[in-house]
Amino acid sequence: MKKIPALVVGAVTCFAAVACTSEQSSGKHQIDADYATYASVEELTEGSAGAFSVKIDKIVSRECDDGGDAEGHGGEPTNSSEEDTETDTEPSPNNPGTPPEGIEGGDSPYADCLPMRFYEATVEAVILQPEAPVTRGPDPVPLGKLIVGNVDTEAVDMEGASPLTIGSHMVVYAEKLAEADHPGIDSVKGDLWMPLGGEQGLFDVDGNTATARSSVVTSLYAGGSESDPAKRDGKFTTDLEALKQVAQNRS
């Protein structure tokens, strides 16, 4: 049984998160995660610390998140128990072992960690204004660039997660993790923004059209409405102004 590291537990808002891995023919581990469900834009808005229309510019780092510890990176992960520490001293089919080549992190050859990618994104429009300042390093900076995290889907297959593409435009409904909230990640300084509910918090943008990445999201408002925009290729589709209107209605 493999635990999701602390960063991912918080970031995808897993309820009683349990993740099991199995080796696939592709050589990647399959990870099953118990996400919270966000069936509407309204629910995503209520659960997010901020929402932004962004362009994904580049990968800034890849790192294997092991959860870290209260004293800083290294040592026993915060989500490990004494029993886990004893049983994880030997490699096993459910332990990823040494992080994949090119990924930093992992405190031992048998580290219990999850490969992650971190992207720099340019904010093109604010959908939901964050309440607290955005920081890069120790100081607040003008809202213009964000670091967005995502499971490294080239290294593992994770249920409910899909890749981010360089140059793509999307809306990200996100949870904000301050630097103290992601001790298992050394390569990101300052705030880290994680899509809410995995790909539920992602909308692909084409012009003014926003299409939900996840089939779980089906409407603008909880309960749905006959006035909701039609679906495109089985996915809920709306526009940026409608997303902003839902954010303005947030109490």
C-alpha cells in the first residue's frame, strides 16, 4: 500500500486518501486516488484559493515529492508511521524505489515519493481573485506569473490526472500552497498552485471558450440548469465570462 505524499494529499483535496500502485506494461506505476468531487464550476469556485486563465510557459523543475518533514526536507516523511518505516526498508513491487532519472528528491533508495512537474505559467486573466498575495520566494510579487504543479504523467499514471502542455491555454482552479505547506518540494520557492481535484480544476481554453478537462464537471452551478451551455465531445463547455460571473457570485 503506497501513501500519497503530503503535498498531493493537500493539493488534490483527497478525502481519506488511499493510493495503491501497480506496475503497468508501460513500466509506469498506476496510482488510484480518492479525490473530492467538484461537479460544477460553482463548487470549484467555492473550493479554490484562486482561479486564473493562464498560458503554460515552461517546465521549471521535476521532483519526487516525499512529503518532507517539519524540520525541512529530509528525514522521515510527515505521513509515515513507525510501522511504515519498518516495512519500507526493503524494495517491493508497490514501492517506486529510486526516483526516475532526471527527477530530484527522495531521501533514500527506497523513498516513498510521487513524481511531480512544476510549470511557470503567465496569467492572462484572473477568474477568481486570490485573497492573499502571491509570492515568488520570500517576497510578494505582482500577479503575473504562477508556478503550477501537476503529477508527472510521464513517470506515473494517476487516476484523475492528465498532462499539462507547454504553450497551451487553460483555466486553473487551484489550491495555493505556501512554501511552508510543501516541505517535500525543494525546487519551488514561494507559492505553489495545484489544480483542485486533479484535472477537475482544469479547463482547456480556445479563444473565449473553456472546456472542462474532466467529465466529472457537468454544469456552471450545483444541481445543473437547463440554461447551462451545451457539451462539446462529451465535455462541459462554457466561456470565460460565465466563469467570471460564477466567481463574482461567490459569497
